[in-house]
Amino acid sequence: MAGLKNLSQSGRNILERLAKPNMKKGLYSFIDSLSDPLIEAAASIWHRPEKAMEEVYACDLQTSMLEEAGFRINRNIPGVATAFVAEYGKDSPVLGVLGEYDALPGLSQEASGSQHPIDDQANGHGCGHNLLGVAGMGAVLAIKELLDKKRISGTIRYYGCPAEETLTGKVLMAKEGLFNDLDACLTWHPASMNAVWRCSFLALQSALFNFSGISSHAAAAPEMGRSALDAVELMNVGANYLREHIIDKARINYTIINGGGPPNIIPASAESWYYVRAPEKKQVQEIFRRLVKVSQGAALMTETQVEHQIDAGCYNVLVNSVLSDLLHKNMEEAGAPQFSDKDRSLARDLVKSFPPEQQEKVIASYFGPRELAGKVLHEAIIQNPDENEVLPGSTDVGDVSWITPLAQFTAATWPIGTAAHSWQATASSGSGIGFSAMIFAAKVIAGTLYDLLNEGKPLLSQIKSEFELNTKNQIYQPMNSC
């Protein structure tokens, strides 16, 4: 890994001589001067994909780079060994940048236009988290240079957040109060368009339902047994009937993770895993309350016992329009990602591999313009009509958005119409397409941080006023402790 101390001085020299009106150009140039070590870091994480809570390599790599640059590192976060907070500066405002680095199981893939797993059973960065955190690092490293030169004042924090895919990393960090004193927070996510996300995401409750019965010989003494598997199946039937009586945008999903053993033994234990999603936390909690009653009814019918354990939960994302407008302005100032002929060739091959109508469906799911269908790479900045809409997924970014004002955007990391959590997303995230989008994202975040630090209290006052109005002074409490 190239050391940050050995970087070219060109970016630093530009920052040294520029006056404030041109400071963002200096920030962009400084990030360009960092592009080699940033790309090397993102590629290294892509080549060493680690699942949620196992991101030792990615965590160590990022902390070492930031510590070398002079950031204060806190890795003493209870229950989250692969989380950290890197801080630089002093006094207010205190601004945060969220980073992620977990991969997904079974999505191993070469950076090529056809499906070729590196290892059929291995992990892969099918959500581009190898890029997500490194872009945030690039942004805070650039702002650190301005803090050193006393062109601006304040404190910046980069949050190394594990386990976004299991919706637990930021929730556990929030329990420790790590976001409580932030004045605002920024993040981004790989996708196939360049746009601010003004939409929300579904709140979610995840829980395990464990049924206990009595085993016996299924043929010789069936009357002596009480089947925990019967209880699981009856609960699933009840949950399917419950679907008819919940709001349209809510979702109930489940799997059976323990169904017993050989069929000649009545199962004494069985377990199912449920996700309940809805646009708002209170809706999730109400549906989950009814689901618990369904489980109790299944236990009553089978004369078994049931216990449930909430293992994860996250809030819907609270959008801050003032901060989102600022992000959009900085996206336009930074300019869209620039792609090479090699990038375009790879993108064409990946698009050819899509099933029929995938482009149209993915574009519509992100509320994007229909005219993007048939194109390969997004090379513009757009505003999607997604305000007041809800994406049909969940993220633990939502929890942070209920603690401090937050805004996020997407960058064209993948060809237009690429589905997240796909081999095509993994391939693109390890290619020049993804690296170009990452550098763009770093510039957008750095520019927005600069505005927040430079314009100070008046701008942050507007942002905080909107946040207080939207939260109505609700006190954040993690879903898995509600």
C-alpha cells in the first residue's frame, strides 16, 4: 500500500496558494493527487472481500491510512471489533462521514464482462462497499489539509461502519452514542446514476422465533410428540394470512433456519427467521406486535412453547432537504465521473448480460428517467422525482438520520440498470468504472464539508431547524431495544 506521506505535493501546493473562492478547485486537485493510493486501497479491499463483522483487513487498512495522516483513532467500540472512528480538528462544527466495507457471500466475480467467479463460494463486493468507505476517506483527508492550513476550523470524523448488509453496524455504534454530538453527517452509495437520494428507505425489524416441543417416534408414538416444526409451519400460514391486513408498502419475509432432523423423529425444536419492513418505525412495530401474536397462536395450537429474539432493526431514513440541496450543488460543481474507453467497453459487455427489461425495471425502482434505458454509463448529474418516495430496501443509515441531520447521494459506479447484489455489480466495483465514481464521490463529500465548515452557523442553523421539525424532538432509541 502506497504511503500517504510519499504522495506528490502538487495537490498540497495548490491548496496552499488558493484563496477561498477557488478553494474547492484545490480540494478536487488534492483528491486527484490522492487517486493512486485511494484506488489501491479500494482495489485491495475488493480483492479481500469480508462479510459483516469479519472486516478485519478493511478496518486495519483504513485505520492505518488515517492514523498515518494524523487522525485520532478510536477502535474501542463495545461489541463491534471492526468499527472505528477517526477524528481530526477541534471545536465546532463537528461533521461526520459514514464509510462501509462489508461484502456479500457468494458474489465472487472477476472484474470482467462475463460471469467468472474467482471462487464459487467466496464473498464479493456486490454492493460496492469497497468504494463507499474509501471515498469518504479521500474527502476527510482533503479537508484535513485545509484544517492544517487554518483556512477553516472545526472537527471532521470518518466513521468506519461494519455490517451494513446485516443492518447492525451503525445501530451498535449509535447505542454507544458515537453520533450524538454531530452537527451533520454525509454519505453516498454506489448505484448506476448520479443523483441525491431524497427518498426514504423501509424501517425493518429482524427476529428469530424459536419453538420448543416434545420429540417422539413419528410412527410408533406420534401421540406423545409435540412438533415444533408444525408450529413453525402454522406460524408461517398465519403470517401469510396477516399479509392481507397490512399496508401495501409493508413486507413480511421469512425463512425456516431449523426444521428438525430425520422424519421419523417428531422435531422438538424448530426456528424461523422473520423480517418485517414498512415505511415508518411505528408501522413496523405494530405489524411485528401482530406477528408475535401469530407465533403465540401457533404455539397454542400445537401445545409447544415459543420465544422470539429481536436480532436487528433499523429506522427509515429521514431526509434533510437543505443538506440534500447542498449535496446536489456540490455534485454539479464537481462534475460527473469521467470514464475511459476501457470502462465503456466493459460497461457494454455487462449491459449485454442483463435479462430482458432489467434496465427499465432498475431505473424505475430508483425513480430515474425512462430515457436512460438503452444507454450504458451515466455521465450527467440529475434530480430524480423521488421526494416523499420510499425505496423497497433498508439500511442502518436510517438510524443515524434520526440522531443528526443527514444526506446521501449515489454515483454511477455500475452500468445503467445494474442490479445491486449481482455479479455485474461486483465486477464493476473492482473496475475503472467504480474507481472513477469513487473519486467523484470523494470530491462531492469534500466540497460539501467545506461549505458546511466555511459558511458555519447560518447554514447549519437551517439544517438543524429542519431536522428538529421533522423529528419533533423524538429521542432516538434503537429498534432492537424498543
